[in-house]
Amino acid sequence: MKKTYIYKILLFIDIFLCAIVFRDPDVTISAETGLAMQRANPPWWAKRLNQFLNFFHKGHCAQAIDDDIVRAETAIAYLKTKQP
């Protein structure tokens, strides 16, 4: 589903909502949650959201961090492409 138009729309909505709530651009809510879970004392909202997302996909937030890194690296490679 990662290459479908619907997936991309949902991804951009996720990134948009994350920017509104956390004021961090170009990061998904799941990745933001994963980063919060890496803290010595994660906030209650991160624990709850991580637990909820892990119910559907084990390791979801950790994978979201990796996915956001790959997405950013892909964007950088695209932007560095020489145009004819």
C-alpha cells in the first residue's frame, strides 16, 4: 500500500497533524511517539499511543522512525538530482 495515492494522502495528513500538534515538520505522529518512548521517562500519552499502535503492528513506532528517515533520505536524493 506504500506506493498508492491513498497511502500518500494519509501520510501527508499524518505529517500535517503532527506539525500542528508537535510543531515538528516532516515527521509522522508514530515517529514522534517512538522518539518520546526513547526518553528515560516517556510521557503518558506516548506510552498509551505506543501501546495502542503496537496492538495492530508490533514495533510500529520504532519502524515509523526508520520509515521517516528513509523518506527524508529519498527526498534529499531527489532534490540533489541534476535536471537536464
